[in-house]
Amino acid sequence: MWERLRDKRMADKIVTAEEAASWIEDGMTIGLSGFTRAGDAKAVPLALVERVKKENKPFGVNVYTGASLGSDVDAVMAEAGIVKKRLPFQADPVMRKKINDGSMAFVDQHLSHTAELIRQGAMDAIDYAIVEAVAITEDGMIIPATSVGNSNIFVDYAKHVIIELNLAQTAELEGIHDIYTPEVQGEREPIPLTRVDQRMGTAGIVVDFDKIKGIVLTSQLDSPSTIVEPDAETAEIAAHLIAFLREEVKAGRLPENLAPLQSGVGSVANAVFNGFLDSEFTDLTVYSEVLQDAVFDLLDAGKISFASGCSITLTADKMQYVSENFAKYRDKLLLRPQEITNHPEIIRRLGLIAINTAIEADIYGNVNSTNVLGSKMMNGIGGSGDFARNARLSIFVTKSIAKGGKVSSIVPFSSHVDHTEHDVDIIVTEQGLADLRGLAPRERALKIIENCAHPMYREQLKAYYEEALTRGGHTPHVLEKAFSWHVRYAQEGTMLEKKAAVV
Amino acid sequence: MWERLRDKRMADKIVTAEEAASWIEDGMTIGLSGFTRAGDAKAVPLALVERVKKENKPFGVNVYTGASLGSDVDAVMAEAGIVKKRLPFQADPVMRKKINDGSMAFVDQHLSHTAELIRQGAMDAIDYAIVEAVAITEDGMIIPATSVGNSNIFVDYAKHVIIELNLAQTAELEGIHDIYTPEVQGEREPIPLTRVDQRMGTAGIVVDFDKIKGIVLTSQLDSPSTIVEPDAETAEIAAHLIAFLREEVKAGRLPENLAPLQSGVGSVANAVFNGFLDSEFTDLTVYSEVLQDAVFDLLDAGKISFASGCSITLTADKMQYVSENFAKYRDKLLLRPQEITNHPEIIRRLGLIAINTAIEADIYGNVNSTNVLGSKMMNGIGGSGDFARNARLSIFVTKSIAKGGKVSSIVPFSSHVDHTEHDVDIIVTEQGLADLRGLAPRERALKIIENCAHPMYREQLKAYYEEALTRGGHTPHVLEKAFSWHVRYAQEGTMLEKKAAVV
């Protein structure tokens, strides 16, 4: 243990998870490490839930994180009803239910914004930061585990810090972090990063010794990723995208090794990255949030020369393999705070190719990433807005239909808009790719319908668009029918019009 | 004239506007200087229209600019039907009509994006850059007039350059420009700007001598701004906003001289700035696009210590006064390319207070800045998205009602979304201010309805929201009624429900 807890002054701070949990009072705000099931604080939040259940008294806390948590922490906290407000992202079915029935407040924030809001004092101040670490150095620096997320900013701004020192997580993670935290706005220098593999900060989170209230020893690994293997449709999406990138290189608009790649989280995004395995592209770099399985496959295949992210989230088998063979990845990886991975300054400077997933897109290119049928929260916008707005190429991918064809992902009017027509360059489905750059809305509509919509919905989309044209306007619409597809799905269980269904 | 045209090699390049216009061929793409009626190329575009009218042959060009043009250039070009595609912004009634009837393609772009798209080669390449100048230096550098806009990037990437050397515009403008152009993405250093008054570039646009095909001598001043005086409602908006900023300072969330201010274009935005005249705030700075009348009033009053923008757009009287007294403003002003005034890197670093105008906002904080009733283009998103996304405080202002109360600016669902709920911190109307930071959608809805909606629409909004609550969800909606207010206005001429109208 002492090779993990090298600052001997800390010995007195070791406590049980139960004791640490006892410090957290009703009404407090806690900041938990964790980004997409990686490197999350596990023991203290679960001990807190146990304690509250036993006490059986009204209890509520605000919970800030990096992104979604694993280890059922979000589920258990939501089930216990102890979360008053949660931000900036979640992806848990139990929590989702609470958010959608209005019993839990969720603030769906750009992942690069949380740190600024904390720094500005624009949200409730953090009482306890609870962060997972793989080591504490000789001089008391916290070495995060498989994610950095918002941990650095939580530690900086919290009144107290609790460290979950995870003895089971590979100690080899030490050295892959680069912690850089901007000063307050207006007193800030340019962020010096100009290369994906550039180090500019410290190897861990520097923290005032007196602020550390407790250290809890743990040994539970991250929850494995639940992504599924690529299927025929996601492979087709990847093929369309790679064909497009090939043409961009041929036209001289992209260098041969493209530009740093960012990819959203989940199976579709992972499948798209997988598509690069069989491509001619080499010497690729990644500047993304979550490093999923496909990134490691591409590292193994020699396709990617360097990957910068803010968390490593892997399936069970991959997690074991990477952990056991970490030495071969160490020099090709960096984990940074999410404020840096998602920073507009860096995204614009490096000129990222940003690939994110859509729930639906409308005929003018407005994208919904969050709310099914306009209202039901899935997970949150995550970093997709940070990237889409500032990237060189803002690409959204989705299968053209869902629910066995009862839902079209291309609709007349997005029932919730997370990415506006101004921020969407490319839409890709298994049907094809629509390059919207430099197009006016009427040009976009035709391209999206022809290239991206599923054939079973194409005529229905054209009919809407043609009726809209009789009304005129820059983005023609028939407002009284704009959401008729969503209403039909809610009422009849399909977006397909009856006459079309008969064909 | 030779004090304006100091590079004697240029003498042979002087041509008439008619001759310059004769070089422009059907199908070409031209890049015109001009940002919000300031510093626009005037003579050659108008001569081109005359030529095309005489020739009476099919003719069309793509027209890229900084933002809107004055001197009826947009109107005359649109009327002549010679514009195939126009970007990134316009504000002319004749052109608007063409855009909305579908006879002219308009790409409504973030004003910071155009330069990147040109650099990437993602749009039609520019054949002729036509830029206004107040001087050409000894070594052939172009000194822009009252705006920089996209002129630097147009000159860099155009095949040929035509300069309109304006002899009537005050020569004292020389020295207030700071031209800095980033390298291509991926090969770019951090933009060094950390202070509003910082110089980092050249005093003018450096151009290859051989690229300059012609110099046209002109003497027409900019079209004056058409903004109107503050009225009772805009004064109330300003008062609410200033009271809010005062509280932010008191709470320690802003320094006493606030943070660099950005303000949108037009009468409401100008009125809000006017509100600072009677406030206690001093030593303010401005980092904005257009410097309107109020900025000069605030400079005169000693309230503003420095203003950085990309154009100066003034009413007729103010224009004359500023021109005649330019010496007293010279050291307190800088004009930069719009890529720099609107750059996410700088906006985030400086932590701007961004104040932009909305056409409508919905109960969850989504803002429409462009399309009336979802379809009819007004002017374009302009820089509002650049600022709102990346600022420290993203503030939107609007009067709570329009058309004598027949239109509510607070609606159930924004009929077009330019700024998503994730990007809007504060909404202000003459009724009050809603601070949305750190609030979940249901919390936001109550605050917006109570604080911002006009009393005549408040009950109607509550009724919608309460019905939506019965459906549930993170952002509850009744999709079949979401646009019913807009539909009612289109059909009955008012958004007011009949029963409410009876009261």
C-alpha cells in the first residue's frame, strides 16, 4: 500500500468509507470523480446511500460529476432519492426515470462548461470533492485513475477532499495524466497546447494537504463498458464516412493522416472508429473525451500514433487486456481534464474532425442529441456541443430508422435542438452522407432527404417539404404539422403515415 | 491622393469602377469588404449591377461579405437578381424578400466560421476580393476603412484583389486596425491576445503586389446607422441588466469594472449599452463586433476605457462628430478581423459578458434569433452564436411582446432554435430578468414565465406548461400544441387565445 500512498503524512487520514460518508450533510453539494463509468468514486457514495437508508431522515445532496458514473452509483443514489440536483451528464436508466418524472433536477450542460461555472461561483459551491486515485505521491499529489473529468476543478474549489485510493487499479496508470487548469477568465494566458501529444501540466492533481479530510482504501474496478459490436448499419455508416474523408484528402482539404479525431461515446461511435481499421489511413491521432475499445484496436494495428482523452472506458475483456499490457500503451496515451479535452480554444486550434451521434436530425440539419420525442431525456448533450461548434468538421451519425422502422431519425423538425443548423457540417446514416457545408437550407433539405433518410420515409419527407415550400421562407415549414410525426408515433406507435404503410 | 496611395508602383493600377466591374464573370465568387454598413465596397458592386443590366444576359455570382452591407449594395444586387448565393449575414429588406421566396440562396453562418471555411477550401473559392481602403502604404499594405470584417481572409485567398480607395473617409482611421490572421488549423499557434487593447498584428492587410488587379478611387461615405433612440422598454431592459450586474459584483462573481462587454447590433443592444451611462460602472472595456453610437457616448463619458471591434457603425450625426473629432478616440479603439473579434478562443479566455437580441425565447430558454414564425429569415445569426456559446455570461434581451401585443416573445417552443438551452444563461425583457445558470428545465420554465413574459401572456404560458407537466419528461411539452401560438398568429393575427383576449 505504501507504494500507492507515498506521502507518509497521510497515514492518519485513512478512514472507512462509512466514516467518510458520515461527514456529508443534508443540503451539501458533492463533486464526484468519474467520466463514462471510468475512475468514478465508488465506495463513499454507496456508503452514503446505506447510511441515509438506515437513518431514514429527509436527505438530499447536489451531485456534480465529470460525466456518467458506473458501479451503479447513479442508479443507487437515484433510487434512494438522495439526489436533489445532478449535473452535467448521466446515462443511468433509474436516474433517467427520476429526471423524466420530475422528481430529480438534472442540468444538461456542455462538459467543458461545468469547470467555468464552478470557477465563476455561478452554482452551489462544492462541500466535498470525492475522487478516485491510483496513488498519492511523496508530496501529496493525487494521481487519478482511469479518468480525469472534473476532478481537478472539484479538488481546487471544494471545501474538503476525500480520496478513494484504489489499490486494485493498475499502478501503471501513473504517468499518463496531464493536469492543466486555466486561471480565472480575464487573468488567463493562452492554453499552450498545439499538439495532441503535448504535455503542459502536472502528473497529478496538486492539493493542499489540510484540505484532504480522509483517504478511503478501495479495490473495486470500473464497471465495464456496455457497447455492442458493430453491425451491418454501423459498418455502412463508417464506410460512408471513410469514403468522404478519402475524397477530402484527394481534394487537398485534409492532410493524408487527416486531423485529430474526436468520437462520441457508445456503440455507433465506436463502430465508426472501428471502420478505420480496414482503411488506408495511418498515423492518425485522437483528441477526444472517452477512449473506447476501438482506439486500442487502432493503437494495436498501428493506425493511431497517439490518443489524448479524459477517460478510458472499455469492455470487460478489453479492460483486462489493456490493464495487463499497459506498458505498450503508456507512451501513446494522455488523460487530461475534460475542460481541456473539450476546450473550444483547443478544438478550433487543432481543427478536429468531430464525430458525434444524433437521436434525430431534421431536414435542415438541426440535431437532437438528448430528448426523445422532445421531452424524454436520454443521457445529455455531453461534449457533443463543445466539439460540434468548434471543430473543423462537425459530423453527426445515426441509423436512419429506429424501433424496427417505426421511428425515422430524419424528421421534418427536430423535437429538441441541441445542435443548430449553423453547427452541423455532415450527417451520415447507413443510407449515405450529406455534406451540408456552404449550403442554404433548401439545398440542405434535398440532400438530407435523398442521401440520409430511409427509403420508407423518403416520400413522406418530400411531401412535407413540398407542402412547406408553398408557405415559403428561408427554412420552409408547415408549423401545424412540424411535430405531426412525433405525435403520430406517440399516438399510433409509428411515424409512418397510413397510406405509406399500405404500400 | 498620393498621401493615400503611397506605393507609387500602384499608379498604373488605377481604373474606373466600370472597368473593374467588367472583369467579373458569370459564375464567379466575390468577397466584399463591409460589416454592418461600414467599410463596404460600394462602387464596383454597383457598377457591376449597372453593367449586367445593360448586357441583359444571364448572370450570377456568389457574394461573401463580412456582414450586412450599406449603400443599398445588397438591395440593388438582390433586385437585379445577380446573387446566386450570399453569406454569412445580410439585413436588407429587398434581399430578405428574395431569400424568403427561395429565389436567392443564403447561408446563415456564424461570423467567425466563414474565414475557417475559406481557409479549408470547403466553399467555392473567391475569384475577386473587393475591399475598401483609406490608404495603401509605401510598401503596398491595404489600410481598411471603418471595418475589417473578412477582408483580410478574402484578400489572402482571392485570385485577384480590387481596392476601392475611399478619399472621403477620414485618413485618421489609419493606425486603429490590428490585422492578425491565424495559420491553417493544426499548424496554428495560440492567438496571443489576453487584453482588449492588445496589438498583435499588422496595421493593415499585407497583400502580394501582383494580386492587386485594380484600384478604384471613391468618395462615398458609409450609410448611416438606422438605430432608433432608447424607449421606455429598452431602458427598463437596461435597468434590469445593470441591477443584475451590480449584484454579481456584490457577490464577488464579477470584478468592479465587470468583464469585457459584447453587444449585438441594433437599437435594443445600443439602448442596453446606453444604460451604462447613468450607472456607477467605470473603466469598462468593450470586446465586440460593431461599435455603435452608445460606445462613443460611453467613451465621451469616461465610462469605457477601451473598445475593440471589427466595425464602426454610427448614425449620421454621430458619424460626422466622430469623424471630425477622431483624434480623441484613436488611442482607445482597435478594429480587428471578425475572425478575431468573434473567436471562441478569445471570447472564452477573456470571459466576455455577451448581450445579444432574441426574436423569441421559449419556456426552457431556447432562443430564436433569425427566423420569424420558424421560416421567415430576418437578418441571420451573425456573431450571436460565437459569443453566446463561449462567453462568461450569455445574455439575451428582447421586449416581451411585439406587434402591439399580438406576438409574445416568450413562447412554448421556439419556432427556430439558434441558441439552445445549453447556451443561454440570462434572459431579460422589460418585465424582468431570469438567471438560468445551474437550473434544470422545469426550474427555468417557472422563472422565465414569471420574470420575463408579459402579464397578458403569463396565464396562457402557465396553462401550456401545466398541460405539458401531465405528459412528463425532462423538458415537458405538448408537441401537438407546441407551435399552436405561431399557427394562431398566422391564422388569426394574434398569439392570444380567445378566452384570454376577452378578459
